[in-house]
Amino acid sequence: MRLLYVMTATMVATLVSTTALASKELAQKSACLACHAADKKLVGPAYHDVVKKYAGQKDAEAILAKSIKAGGSGKWGPVPMPAQTALSDADATALAVWILAGAK
Ligand code: HEC
């Protein structure tokens, strides 16, 4: 029983860290990190500020996935974000989930 618990915990931990890594790699690969950082404003807003702005919105994931793909302007400042046309819907959602989880 105890062994089973340890095994499950290890599996969950592995799963969680693999997902986080995959999304960070995805953000790197998609050049998001050229304009964004987790904790400071670069060209675009810091991902931690994005989390604050959308905290408590239940459809935050869908809103962000959409604005990641479509790009946008005027929400954060005068600089627009270009549309990410090469990104699949699944990748846009994965990035939205990763950002809302703190972009680690
Ligand atoms: C050329 C620079 C640039 C790149 C590349 C870029 N962004 Fe942005 N991003 C911005 C700017 C500028 C804004 C603010 C736009 C605004 O004011 O509405 C922004 C806004 C955002 C927001 C907030 C959207 C909202 O609706 O509030 C998210 C989330 C985001 N970017 C994620 C990403 C992800 C994920 C990628 C990679 C696929 C990416 N960005 C690539 C510049 C960039």
C-alpha cells in the first residue's frame, strides 16, 4: 500500500515536471521568450502580470489561447503582439495553461 502511494506520487511528479518543461521549451521554440519573461516586462507584459490580470476569470485559458494565436494590441500598451499563425490550437492552449500556472 505504502509502496503504491510512493510510486503514484513519483509518477505524478514526473508527469507534472515533464509538462512544465515541455511548455517552456514550446515557448522558447515559438520565440515567445524573445518578447516575454515570467517576472519582468520586455516587449510584452511579464507573464506574472498576465496571471494577475486574468486571476479569477474562469475562461482565462480560452481567452489567452485565442489572443496568443491572434496577437493583439491596446490591452497592455501601444506595442502590438504579432499573430502566431504557425501555432496549433493545442499548442496555444498548452502555452495559456503554462502561463496561467506561473510560466515556470
Ligand atoms: C514581437 C514580440 C512578441 C512575441 C514574439 C510574442 N508576444 Fe505576446 N505580447 C507581446 C505584446 C507587445 C503584448 C501586449 C499586446 C497588447 O497590449 O494587447 C503581448 C501580449 C501577450 C499576452 C497577453 C494577451 C492578453 O490578451 O492579455 C499573452 C498571454 C502573450 N502575449 C503570450 C505570448 C506567447 C505564448 C507567445 C509565443 C507563442 C508570444 N506572446 C509571443 C509581444 C510579443
